[in-house]
Amino acid sequence: MDPLAERRERGAAGLVRAGILAASPHNTQPWRFRVSPTRVELYADPARSLGAFDPYLREMHIGLGCAVENMTRPPTPPATKSRSP
């Protein structure tokens, strides 16, 4: 069974949905997505940088990596309720 099949069925919208849920520095979500019929492109959004708090854009790039990671990981199954003994 392909763990990413569910995301593929949802297409680009499923990938972008997963990407926007990624952790980001100070919740700035410093990314922009460009969606076409054959690909999803991820771009840094300099308007959302942390300025003097991140002068080398290190935190921004870590956030972009988190978005990519979320897009490539298989979705986790929903939690199940446990029964009390």
C-alpha cells in the first residue's frame, strides 16, 4: 500500500494543505505556493521574514524545509479512542 496515495488522490490541494500546516518560525508562515496542473512550487516570502531577528534568513529556510517535509510525509491515521478497563 502506498502511504502517499491519499495525498495524490487529493492532488495539489492536498499537498498544499499539508504544507501550510507545517511549523514555522514565530508562526510567520514565510512561504508562497504556486500550483499548476503538473507541480506544486514553494517559494520564500521575504515580506514575512523576521527582519533583524533572522538576519541570515536561517529561520525562514528552516520553516520552508518543514513545509516540504509535511508535504512529503504520509498522512497519519486519525486517533482512535481507547476504552477504559
